[in-house]
Amino acid sequence: MDYREFTHAVEEQINQKIAGGAEAKLYKTIKNNGTERTGLLVETPGINISPTIYLEEYYDDYRNGKPMGKIVDDIESFYQSVRREDSWDYRQILTYDGVKDRVVFKLVNTAKNRKYLATVPHMDFLDLSVVFYVILEITEEGTASMAVTSDHLKQWNVRTDELWADAAENVKRLLPAEFFTMDHALKEILKKGMGMQDKAGEAVTPENLLREDTCARDGMYVLTNSLRSYGAACIVYPHILDMVWDILRTDFYVLPSSVHEVIITPCSDAISCRELDEMIRNINDTQVDAEEVLSGHAYLYERSLGRLCIGTKRPAARGAL
């Protein structure tokens, strides 16, 4: 069964399982970097917000031998966990006052998203672009959000610079930055992926060097936000890179791991920027979904310049001041 046949089979079988007048329909959308995804949109009469369940990962399970019946059961179970019992108050998005406290931003690759950028307000940031969205709801199951389009800007009668001013404040409250060692990040992944505790048999203690410098040091660090969603945007947060420099006491490279986080590594004679670029491209090709790729090269933060730049060459490493 090819992917098209699989999606239609899922649509048919899900419609046989769900009750309450709900109807599942196949839905195709263009996501980040121009990638096309197929989802199952489940609509319920009288409810104006509907979950979309993307099917690519389920097809991978099918190709790896998982029975079709079990896959449909998993999809139906996931739908039951995220479905809404009531409508969302759409009137909130009719005026800017209704959303201004929830406007935030993320980073996307400019070259790979030109068609999308033509439809939304955005700001240039090196070879990346800042785009805006509204956080409608944050629950344990995930985050409901809405992209801010050029049509919204006209409806709300606001400018892009106004969006930026509000979003730059809102992210501090809604999506605060977190900076921690790679060792801590690996422990988080292990705990989340395997449902395990750390080697000492205790839960992994949260770590954020931006709030409390525990003197933990590593060769690599992770910068992201509290939700671990589109956290690469933290490199644009006001003063954050300066705060990272104050912790590391040296210039550093920013490696775009994905749209969700970046890796920070202090400048060193041990590795060149060219080698870092090669490593990033290899990781993008083998370990990162095309939809989640941010960039194919490293960036450099120099304290003397007070800004991030594309790391075409590495200056002499600076020690502690």
C-alpha cells in the first residue's frame, strides 16, 4: 500500500470509528520550508476548532510492520485526547486588543520560505526571517496557535514594528528562554523518550543557567524556550546572547540544530567554522525533518560587535575578562 492508498484507508476507517457526528477529512498543507504534509482534519458539528492529525509518522509505522488496525486505534485514541468539547471564542482575534498579549514570534529560513513570507508580516534577521503567531491555548497535549498574516495586519490596523514590540515583550512571559548544558539536554531526552529517571534513580532537576548559574560547564550548550517549540527564536530575544556571553565569558558559535533549538559552543582553535558548517549540513540531511531545518551553517557572536553574524571565519578565541 503506497502513501496515498494508506491515507485514504485511514480516512475511511477513522470515520467508521468516531461518533458524535464528527467527520474526518484528508487535508494537505504547506508547512515550514515548503514541505507538504497530509493530515486528517476531524470536524465536529457545533465546534469551531478542529484537530489536524498528520499521517506521515503513522505511515512509517505501517511500513515498519505495525498492523493497520493498531494504527487506526492509535489515531482514534489521540483524537479523543485532543478533541474539544466546546468552541473557541473567535471574537478574540477580530481586534488587535484581543490578541496583543499573546503575539509571539519564531524564526524560519528566508530562502526556503519566500512564498510564505509574501503572505505574512516579517522581519529580516541575517539570512533568516522573524514571523509572528498568536498563542491561542497551551495545554498538556500541546499548543494551539494561529499564524499572523498580512490580512490580519490590515484588519487590526497595526504595523509590523508594533507586532515586534509586543512580541518581544510577550516571549519573556509566554516562552521564556532556557540555557543549559548538553549533558542536561541528553538527560532530558532520555527521561522523555524512555520514561526513565537519571542514573541516580532521581528525577532530572531542571537547569537554566540564565536564571541561576550553577557553575555547570560543558563543551556545548542548548538554547531554547520553555515549551521546546520554535525555541531557536531565542537568539533574537533582547539581551539573551549578551547574557549567554556573560555566562561563558567568551565569544561563541550558534549552531542551528533545528527551528526548535540552537546549540551554543565557545570559540576554540580545536574546530573551524568550516567544520561546524559541514557538521550542521550532515545533521540536517540525516537527523532533522525537512520541515524543521533552520539553516545550514554556523553563526558567530562577538562581544566586541555586540551582534550575531554569519560565521564565515573564526576570530582568535577570547578568554575570560
